[in-house]
Amino acid sequence: MTDLSAHHIGITVADLEETLAFYRDVLDLSVIDQFSVGGEAFADAVGVEGASADFAHLEADRTRIELVEYDPEARGSPAAGLNQPGASHVGFSVDDLEIFAESLPENVPTISEPRTTESGTTIMFLRDPEGNLIEVLEV
């Protein structure tokens, strides 16, 4: 068997430009690539007839975050809550979570202010413009 290594974390979005601006401007991630993919091989690979997609790859401390906007876009898929099977989130770490939280623009929806859990980890959750969950923890 071939050894696996992580390549990226992917997030499907409805509005790539708005979501990219959030990850780039609010979370201060570096954009490392933007491209489009289409054609029969891509549509077959993703299992969506006639699919094409626009991608943006961002760098977060040697972790690649992939944002992807599909055409055609799926409709009517319920967003899972964090405690539901199939739920996902992206986790980032910062040195000082209080300073990070204070630096967020007022229009960024947060689940709570920073909280220290019984394990001793200080965390908070926020949402990107598409409602995707983001965990930020203090290390």
C-alpha cells in the first residue's frame, strides 16, 4: 500500500469570491493558487454531470485550504450542526485567542466568545460567509 500524506482541506462554497475574501482578508491567509477545472474527466471524477469548478488554494502554516465553487451548484443540502454525523470544520491555532477575537470585524458571526474547556484548551467557533464552521484555538 502507498503511504498517504495530507494535501489539503476542501470546503465547497456558493460564492468563491466572497468566501475567498473572508479567508484572505479576515483570517489573513495567503492565496497560493486560483484555477478552474471542467471537462468530462472532471465531471466523471466528481460524479456530477457537466460539472466544472473554480478553485482557490490558501496557505495556513503549511496546511492548504481549498475553496471550491461548483457549476452546477447542489441545492437543498442541509448544513449539519457541529454535533451531527458528517459535520466538518476547519481548525486554526493562534498564540492569543482574546486578541484574535477582538480583532474580528463585528459582522463575523461567532458561536461564543473564547472559552477554556475542562481539558484546558481555549477555543471559539465562528462562521465564514457561507456558514461553514471554523474553530480557533489557543496554543
